Amino acid sequence: MNKILYIIAGLILFAACKDKVWMPVDTKRIDSTKIFLSAAGRSTDSIFLQTNLSDGYYVRLSVYRDTSNKLIQAKTLYKADKALKILNKIGLNHHPNGLGYVADEFPESFLYVNSFGSNQCYIKLFRKSDGKELLRGVCVDSDEKEKVVVYMTNSFSDSVIIYDMKYNRQTAVTDFARYLSEAKPATGMNNYIRIDSISNEDITLTLERPEMYIRKKYKRK
């Protein structure tokens, strides 16, 4: 999860265009590296161009024409040369970093992250086989090796959810809300809670602020 925070800290992201209903005119992919990056004279991190996943899947920055013949840049999930799912899309005049990126990969899914210049990090978990969205929310933390994602359904939630893919279990945690409501922090819980450690039996979360440090342990099964 540290790489998510590292990348977000180094980005200047631009607001994405408003959603509109559209479908690509055809499935032919246009090389956005030549069309967008060269023409606009902009550069971007390689993580935003293409991310290779296991079993032949990858997420690539591509350019399509919408129904009004305008060029749209999108992050698309592919298997070999077959486009499976458009994960996010914005106008060609926006910086491609605003489309988001793959943060973690799990055996059957991957975690996709967006940040819009705020302290909130928005995530979606997509299934690799068909791009189906499995969950969405505000990121708290994740552990790629242990197949755990900790998130909030929204930035105002008074609970965090531990999604343990290893045991296919979701646990809602409300223990920390009381402590934070007493402290009256200026930002949401996601800024103070982290995964401390994970064993085969337990997941330990910590809440850390200048005036408090709290550790809580939760059973995995």
C-alpha cells in the first residue's frame, strides 16, 4: 500500500470530465503514446501507460473515438488483444494520470486506485476474467501478499470493512469511530487507520494520531 501513497504524493491530477453515455465506434485500439503524449508534449509515469498482470491480462492506456467522433482516452482491461472492460475514461485534453492506476494484484482480481488531488483515495476491485466490479469505496489500506483490502464505503462512514479474500470474508469494524469522534479530527478515518500485521489467524489494525495509538486484532476465520 505504501506505493499507492508514494505515487499519489508525487502527482498533480486534473479533474476528470463529467460522465456521459458512450460506446466506442469500434474495438480498434489507437496507440495513445503517439497520439496523446507526443502531440500534447506531456510525459507520464510508465505505471499509467500499461500495467501487466498475471495470466496474460494487462491494463493499458488507449484512445478511442466516441459516438460523436471525439477522441477519448481510457484505461482498458485486456486479455491478449481482446478488450474486456473500460475501467475509466476522460477527455483527451486531460492528463492521463487522472485515469488512475493498478495498485495491487490478487489471484483473481486487482485493485484500481483514483485520487483527485484530495486526501481521499478511491478504489475499485475488478475481477480479471471479465472486468466485473466487485467493490468500491475509500481506501484505508491493503496487503497484496495476504490478499486483504481495508476500505470504507464512503468518506463519511463510521466503520471500516476488512475484506479478506483468502477466506472470502468481510468484517465491518466500528471500534475506531468512538475514539475519533472524541478527538474530532479534520479528516476521515482512512487517514489514521493502517494494517499493522497479518498472521494466519488474525489481522491487526492500528489507529495512530499525535494524541493516541490504538491496536485492535480481528480474527480471519
